[in-house]
Amino acid sequence: MRDEASPYAWIGQAMQTIRRANWYRAVRTVEGRSGAVVKLDGRKVLNFASNDYLGLAADERLIRAAIAATQEFGTGSTGSRLITGHRSLHRQLEGAIAKLKQTEDALVFSSGYLANLGTIAALVGQRDLVLSDEYNHSSLKNGAVLSKATVLEYAHCDLADLQTKLAQQRDRFRRCLIITDSVFSMDGDLCPLPELLNLADQFGCMVLVDEAHATGVLGETGAGCVEHFGCTGRSLIQVGTLSKALGSLGGYVTGSAELIDFLRNRSPGWIYTTGLSPADTAAALEAIAIIQQEPERRQQLWQNVHQLQQQIHDRPSNTFPNRFKLIPSESPILCLQVSDAEKAIAIGQHLQEQGIFAAAIRPPTVPTSRIRITVMATHQLSQIQRLVEALFSN
Ligand code: PMP
């Protein structure tokens, strides 16, 4: 006989466990347009929690492009592209991404998450091996699980560990895919891409690199980490999002024309889902033009990043675990590691009282609790100073 408890009772118990561990998370309401200052739960705050690195999400030109596309084509794409047909706008965007990345072709997905799931699951299967950096984004990890390939994690950015695993395992499998974030989303450091590509060549592996936080931010023309490291033109698969520096919504894959044609035929995450909305497509297209025409946005972003790093370094920093330690970063993502989840929440609350919005990130998202600060091109120097004052007045 089963007991009388509801089959859903476990959910309440799981929530109690989450609360006890200080892992409980709730969504906050932001009002008005996104930007360096937003209204959070009714109060104006400085925004250091957004991935809108170049401040394009509220740019008038993107807004106008989205409105014009909506007026011309309507709000929805009404079906999957293979069945319902697509707009010339979709192909224009794919052409613009391919041009930015200097690849033969590109394919846009409904989100960056789906682009990773859909691409990895199409590229490898049961007879194959995926080698995955242990700090990879959830979408890469879940793409690997979905593919049914054997998945091995290597230590974060540790090429010696990757090489050992390749030497031990590569020959037992048909295809091998190495997957990595280029900018790690919860630490801000970069993957050692040139060396990783060399290893891949040596062992006959494909490489998929997630440029979600790099596109528009890194590289001379904003093409991302691949450009930053001088790896443009090398054979690899790049995935990314339209939702961060590009201020819109959606994801993409870019690479050889053959790869893209294969994905159009074999990626369920693209085939069986509705095409990107006209508004999102047009906004992203406009953003790609702006990141190429206005390199000064990227320059301003990096100036702001260096300002903040300098100001944090200038303060006494050896107080961890009592206070925090700056995790090494080469991107606009700066994380302050703290001793535990309770401390992260307390600092997050203190910052909010000081009129600053920065995310407290805790396990299971990351192995150690931290305050994650994202810098934007549209932050003023005085706003960065206010953040530093607030961090050190704790
Ligand atoms: N990859 C990385 C590294 C990310 O940080 C994110 C977003 N958090 C994604 C993929 C998913 O992108 P999207 O938000 O477009 O689904």
C-alpha cells in the first residue's frame, strides 16, 4: 500500500532544503528601459547585473528596427522555418553574422541555449566522445547529455588534463568534440583557445566554442574571442547569443557552409521550433551593424573594465574569507568570491541598500559563492566609483 502523501509532496520538501542551504532564488522586477540605471522593485539603482555590455538593448536604432519589422511582417514567425518558410530578414541576419565572424555561413536559433543543445546533439551521438570544460555553461553541458555521447569533463582550462584524457580515450570513440565557453560566464576568464585548437588538430577532434559573452566585446572588430586570439579562419564551430552585447534575443551557430546545411537538416532544436520573431531578428541585424561601425563603444567598455579592476586592486584585498577576493578575469565579468552563500546574500543586500544591483551567485550555479559584476560601456566613471565605495563600505 502506498502512503497517503501527495505524489507532489516532495516538491515542498525540496524547497525547504533549498531555503535551508541559502540557495533559494526569486526574480526581481525591473521597470523602464534597460540601461546603466534601472528601477528595481520600485527604486532607482545602478545596474551591474546586465549582459547588455554595449548598452544596445535600449538603443533607439534597435527599437526602431524592431518596430519597423513588426509593422512589416507581424509579431510572430508562425512556424518552423522549413515548414512555414522564413523571411529574407533571417537570411540577412545569418549573412551578417557569417560576415562578422568571417565564416561561410550561419544559422540563427531561438536562443543561445537552444543553439548549443541543437548543435551538440546533432554533431555527436552514442559512439562519440565529448570533452567538456568543468566550468562550461549549462547549455553546453546539457547539449552533451542530450547527444548521448560519452561525456568527460576536464579541469577548468587545464590543457594538460585535456591532453591526458585525449591520449587515454580518443581512440575508443568514432568522433570527438571538445566544447568550451570562450569567456566563462561566471568567472570572466578566457579559454586558452589557440593551444586548445592545436590539441584538437593533434587528436582529430572537432571544437565548439561558445562566444556568448565575447561577441561584440572582444576582438578588433567585435567578432569575439576567436578574433582576439588570432584564430579567425581556423576550422571550428562557433556558437553565440544575440541577447547580450547584441541587445536582442536568439542564438546562432557559425562555421562552414556544409556544417550549416547539415544543421538545417539534422538539428531538432532548429527544425522543430518556430523561427526567430521579426522584431528580434531586425534588432540583432541592426546591432551587428553598430558594433562594427562604432568601435568606440567597445573601447569605452574596456576603459570601464580597467577602471573598475584598478579601483578594486587599489584597496586592501587580502581579507578573504572575511570579505572577498577578485577572481582573475579578462572580460567585463568581474566576480568577487566570498566564503559562503550567506555572505554572498548579505553583500548583495548591502549593495542594494546602497542603490546598486549586482547578482549574488551561489551553488549549484557555481562551485563557490560570489558577487557577479558586469560592466557596460554606458557606465559613467562616477557610477563605477559608487560601486567601489559601496563594496568597501560593507
Ligand atoms: N552560453 C553562455 C556562456 C551563456 O552565458 C548563456 C546565457 N546565460 C547562454 C549560452 C545562453 O544564451 P541565451 O540567453 O541566448 O539562451
